[in-house]
Amino acid sequence: MIPYMHPGEYLSEILTEMGISPQDLASKSGIPESRIMDILHQKARITLEDSARIGRFIGQSESLWFGMYQAYEKRTSLYLVNPKAYTGDPDN
């Protein structure tokens, strides 16, 4: 099990808190619903374009979600190379 949370999980929580359905996000952001669902189910990367559209819709920085995904990908890659080095430190 990878000890890092995919940004799609965070996005799912935010949408729930805001009362926004994935379908609403898709239709209002211009991101295909299938792509939104893949992101929410941790099956897709978050591109810079996805990040900008999500950020604009939610009222956040356009690069926030892209940065979160890059950090997730880096930490996950490092963990997979050397799981014993995992310290739980988010900067590791």
C-alpha cells in the first residue's frame, strides 16, 4: 500500500463538502465527466489544464492541483524505489 493520498481523494472530499457532484464539476469546468471520475478514483493524472479548470471552478489557484499531483507522484515514486526509507515526512 502506498502511504500517500492521491489528490483525487482530496478533491472528492472538497466536492462533498461544497455539495458539488462530479457531474456538476465536469459540466461547469469543461473537463469530461469520465476524466473527473478517473481523477476521483485515483486512476488518472492531474494535468496542468485539469488543474487550471478545477482551480477556477472551486476558486483556488490554477496550479494547486497540478502541484499536489506532482508532489504525490514524486513521493510515490521514491517510496516504490525504497519503501524502507519512508518516514512519513511529507517533504521526504
